[in-house]
Amino acid sequence: MKYKPLTRAQNKLLDTAAIIYDEGATKRDAAFIARELVQATLPHKNPGDVPLWKRTNGNLTLAIQPGMHLKTSKSYGYPYGTVPRLVLFWMTTEAMRNKAKENPRRLHLGKSLKEFMLEIGLNPDNGSRGAKRSDARRLNDQMYRLFNATISFEADGERDGRGVTARRNMVVADDVVFWWDTRRPEQGALWGSHIDLSHRFYEAITAAPVPVDVRALRALKGSALALDLYSWLTYETFRAHKSGKPRFETWEQLQGHMGGEYSRIDNFRTKAKAALRKIHVVYPLLKLGDRQGGITVLPESLPALQPRQSITIEGQSL
């Protein structure tokens, strides 16, 4: 029988799996994402020119409104795909590490675009410099979309026998300063680029973050669905392990909060299963059940971050 040789992406996935399996996580391998952004995720594809985009999971709704360019009065558009997810992981992780600092909401992006791209796992040499599909141009475009957006979380519930709705509206950043050029990502500047997260957004992403392994994120960075599923699985693993009971969601529920762009459930299920195969490679401690109709996370699963030694970030042990 003739076997096809492994692709470059498959080889990289296996290399990452070997490292994760053989070496416990260090402090630098810990990354975080806000719990609400695991329960209801960003768009996978560009929603286009619509005034509001939203996604709902149970009683939680995530809504996004795009920011406007002040000179042209044109919309920046919605953050979508893998790039803003990688940026959000970085932002939440940096915000967690900054908790003891005088100004924890200021996040420094480095003195060059290349430096920041390497930090979040993108390739500064991918594509011609300044080309429309280069990683540098994609990152620059998606950061403007993300940092200028208004994000809202709305949750419905019940208290003392009465219905209650809680809503939080947040701009992502109060101040954004870029000192870089997408045509020359390696070019440095005398002053470092930075963003100042809004107070509300900073509080939202640091209140109950979900810890993940940055090595797995970089292995899965080619798929927004894989990143979403991996984040959700790490969260559900924690809940299953803590309660001692399995956690189950149907394909329809999963499509609702992370795959609404897929018009057909069978198409979403096929894509999700393909992503799960990749996730299993880089998350060997994940144990799934065989119940039909969805995904069951078993309580025998262990958190994605298994430390080589105790990992503590600003008083929070992992």
C-alpha cells in the first residue's frame, strides 16, 4: 500500500505534540482567554456591511459593532478569523501578567511589527512585504478592526423569582498608538507601539480567564474553528474534572455558539470533527466519550496546562 507523505503542517503538528507530551508547561507557555469569548466566539468569516453582529449561547449573547474611521467615516469592519483570536489570547495573557503594575491596562506591542508578529505566532516573512495577503497586512487590518470595535455581553437570568437581564457595553481600547510599517515589519521605532485597554474591557477579560497552552495555539493557528474548539474543550475539561461528571453539548448547540456561519449542521459537524483530530494530537490529556449527537468531555480529562513546576502568574496558580 502506498502512503502519502506527511504535509509540512502535519509534521509541525506532530512536533508540537511531542514537545507538549514530553515537556511540562512553563510560565511562558501559559496563555489566557476570557471565559465569555469561549462561550460565544468571534466571527469565523467577514460578516460584511451589517450594523450589528451577534452570537448567542444559552442565556449569553455576544454582540459586536464596528468602529468608524474618523477621516473617511467608513467602517473598519468586524474582527474575524484566526488573527484577532491570536491577538485576544495575547491581550488577555499580558493583562493577567500586568496585574501588579502601576498601569496594568497598557499593553506594549514592541518596537517593530516583526517583534509583535513573532510574539503572537505569526510569520513576518509570510507573503510579499505589503502584499494584500501577507501576515503583516492581515494583522494590521484585524488589529484596527478589533481595537476600534465595541463589544457587548448580555446575560439573562433569574433572581428572587424575577427575570433579570445584565448587559455590559465596552470599547476594546481607549488609546491605540502604532509606530510601524506593514511594508517593512522589521523596521524599529524610537517609541514602542502600545494600546490602553478600556477599564471595562480589562475587567471583563481578567475576571475569569480560561488558561490554555500557547504551544497548542500556535499549532492550531490555521483554523478559527480549531482555536475555538480547543479553548472550549479546555474550559469544559476544567468543569468536568471539578464536578466529576461528564460535560455534553450537541452539534446544534456547538454550532450556535461557535459555528453559526455554517449554514448546514452536517457541514459544521464534518469541519468540527476534522478540527478535533488536530486538537487530540496537541491535547493528549483530553478524554472524550462516544455518545452520539455531539461531544462529551469526560471527567478523566486533565487541564491542558500540566506544569513542569508550579506556574503562578500574579498570584494565580495553574
